[in-house]
Amino acid sequence: MEPFRYHVFVCDQQKPEGVPCCTARGAGQVLEALRREVNVRGLEDEVQVTTCGSLGLCENGPNLVVYPEGIWYSGVTPADVPEIVRSHFQEGTLAERLVRTDPAVLRAEILTNRFVWSGGRAGETPEDQDIRRYRPCVSVSLDLSQNPGYQWGLREQAIEIAPVR
Ligand code: FES
């Protein structure tokens, strides 16, 4: 059962500085424009707007997904919002220009990002990731500040060998 004609999920995920995310790419302004446009067109009882966490397309944000159809829009700007609201929510025609049309490509992008963010590296398979994670290795550190003789030379060195986790 769908209580609204359309339910729009807008990603407003914020990530650390330098990491691509919808917030850094203007999701807040898109959200504001969307809420305003929905109200201006009197669609507030037909279109429910909800923020959500990452949809997995962070490099291409701001992203939003519309149900019940499951239509994904990427790279949305505030200037695009009137077109989406008028075309999709009022006239029932997709704003084709911004729609992600290939579900296989969409899925692959999301799954790749999910894998990379879970600790994998681009191009790795899950098996590669396991090998890299559990490969035995050691780290060596020198702690000279604890050496009372460090001002006169490296007469003693503290060497610690520990497995890297
Ligand atoms: S931060 Fe929006 S899709 Fe990932």
C-alpha cells in the first residue's frame, strides 16, 4: 500500500571532507528546491519527500529515487527540480534527461561503491580483498623519545615489531 502517489527519497548523506557525497554536491539546495516546488504546485499531499542516507552513487549526486516506480535521478541541481516536479509528479512523464536508464549500470555502480567502501579497492574481487586483509605483515617503529641517550646519538633504539591488523 502506498499512502502517497509518489515518495521521493533524497540522499543528503554527508561524508568526510574530500570524499564525494550528495551533500558536498548540493543536496541541501536540491531538497529545499524540491520541497518548495512541490508546495508551489499544490502537490504536498501527493508527493512525500524524505531524506535518506547514501544511495550508493556518491560521485554522481545529488541523487534521488522515486517510488512506487523506482526511478533514479542523478546529478540533480536546483534548476532541474521544476522540470522533475512538473514532468514526473504532475504530468506523469519522466524527466528523461536526468533519469538513470540502465538498471544494470546503476546496480553495478552501487555494488562497486559498496565494495570499495567496505574496505575493498577498485578492481579487486572479494577474494583479492580477503588476501590483502589477512596477508601477514609486520610494522617496525622506532621510539627515540623514550631513549635517554637520543640527544647524544642513537646509542640505544627501541624497536617494536607488531602484526598489522
Ligand atoms: S552520498 Fe548520496 S549517493 Fe552516496
